[in-house]
Amino acid sequence: MSTQRLEGVEAGKGNRVKLVLGENPFHPAGGGQPGDSGWVEAPGLRCRILDCRMEEGAPVLLGEVLEGTPVPGAEVEARVDEERHHLLARMHSGEHALSRALEKNVPGLRVFKVNVDTKESLITLRWEGELTWEVLFAAEAEANGVIRADLPVTTRVFSREEARVDPDLKANWDRLEGGKEAPESLRVVSLGDYDKVACCGSHVERTGQIGGVLITGFKGTAPQWEVRYTVHRDELLEAWSRPLRRLVRQVGSPPEELEKVYGRLQEERSEARRLLDRLRPFLALPFREEPRGEASFLRLVLPGLPLDLITGPCKETIQEDPKRLVLALLPDEGERSPFLVCRGAGLTGDLKGWLKGHPELAARGGGSPDWISGVTQERDPEKWAKALKEVL
């Protein structure tokens, strides 16, 4: 906490406000990292700081006034949320270690954007190859080795000319020099001799303070990929190990064999689907049809039947008569049961929008205006039929 002078106040919508302090202790947003949060307080004044950003070369606090009115010239106590600040620093330094490991291990791979947050962060990269878990595991292991080495994390300001000739320094020169005014100097963050990057974010003092990094997922296609990671490594590994240990006991297979077990189950499921496809032409479902003016309402209740088995017959039913509305409920022993609702082209009405307007059905699902499916807690077909009257 530090005593500061309020140099500027700009009121926003509602209780939102922008504040400028004489000496700003809040780290501004930058380098893919949000700004610090915290409090600005004085007798009769309480402002929650939500972010800190650079505007016209000066740090500006974005906040909301919870009590009183901030006045320029007043003395205030500025308090940074140190716990959040340290967590963002761990995340950002962890990103540097992980990004460098990825680029070092995979020729041609380049990280070009990061989004740092407190729970989970994102690395966006370009690579023409196929990203796999094996590639990510290797980078994760190397990054954690850098963390265990407890290397010093240092910050130094380079002149632009000095930075340009440093072969070990990584900087996004297209972005840095693509603006109206190219910077005359760069803030450079180094993890020992392992990594050196131009960065304006906050960082830890030694890599050991990061704790550890864990890649939680990835997606994309060549050449652009997104990799998610966190520094909550120990907590997450412990949480994930519990269902894994239960599953290992249920399946009766060691953890290293689970992927093979899953692969065999997928093959069996595919074979079952092929068998169902062959049986489908011989399947006659017991639809109950009710005339509704010029249209017809068909309902089907078959406990325990898989949704895949009835999808084809339902589609054929509305193709045979485009003025049909079909409801299928497949109650099972679980808390939620599968459902399907579809209509022919001769009927109007947005089924997707209709479902959102009926929370009493306790249904979750999606689809299109003429076809929706998902799961529901409401197994009474009469309640569904009553709600569906408005579609007809």
C-alpha cells in the first residue's frame, strides 16, 4: 500500500471511473497480460480498480466507485491485489519458458500471440506441421526443467539498435515497428541464458517461483494452433488423478493401457453403429399420431433406446409428410434422458428458440430451427406435448 496523489479523474457510465495517480504502483496491461487490480481508498472514498492501461503514454486506472466521490488533488491509499499480481507474473514467466521450449524443440514453430490470465492462459502459434500431445509433452517437460533450475529472471531496457543486433533476443518487430511511432527502447525479460524476449508484462524474480506448468489442451489446424496451459499444476494433477484412479479400478487396466482400451471401445461402437444402420430399414417405431388441424403431432417414448437408432426413422417421418411434428423421449436410468424434436418443412416455428422459452422442461441441447436434440430431466410426454402446441 502506498500514499498517492490523485492527478486526474474522469467519470464514466454509472459508477465507472478513470483515475491517474502521481506515482502509479499498478502494472499496466501489455504483452498479452491484463493490468493489475486492487483498491484506491481514502476517508469516505472507496474505488475498486479493475484494470490498468496505458493511454497516451501514461498509466490509467479503470475502476468503479463503491463509496464517495474521487476528487483531483486528494491524497489516497493505493493498494495492489498482490496475490493476483503474483499469479499473473507466474503465468507470464511460465509462458516464456513454455513458448521457448516449443520453438526450440520444433523447427519452424513460432509463437505470435499470448493471452495471460489467472486460471488458464493461451499461447497461439504458427506451424505447418501436425501438433500432437507428444510434441507438447516434450516442451512441457523442458519448461518444467527450466523452472526447477530456479534461473534468475531479469529485466533490462535495450536501445532499439542494441536489440536489433542481439541474435538471442526475440521480438515481434513487425508489431513494434508497424505503428506510427517505433519505440526507441525495448524492455527485455530474460530467464537466465535460456530465453530473452521483448516483453512489457510482469514476471517473477526466479523461475522456481513459477511452480510448474501444465498443458491442459490444444486445438487448431496447420498452420495456426492454440495451446492452453496453467501454473496450477499440482492442484490440477491431484484433481485429475482421482477420477483416473477410480476409472483404472473399474476398467481393471493400468493407466498406460487406458488409451488402448478406449480405442477398442471406439471400434466396438463403430461396429455397433454399422449394425444399427443395417437393421434400421427393418425397424418400425411405434409412433403415436395425433391430428392437429392440417398438421400431425407424433410422439415416441422408448425407454433405454439409443438416440442414434431413432434419428433416421424420425427424419424419414417428416420427409414423408412435411406437416408433421415429432417428439421422441428415451428415458433411461440416469438423471437426464435423451430427447429429439423435429418438424417437417411444411411447418414454421423455431424449435431452437422454442426450447429456450421453456425452462420447465429442464432440457439442455441444441440444433436448428427444424431439429433439436439433447438431454432432459422432464420425462413426462404430456408436459412436452402441451409445450409443443404453440409450434403447431
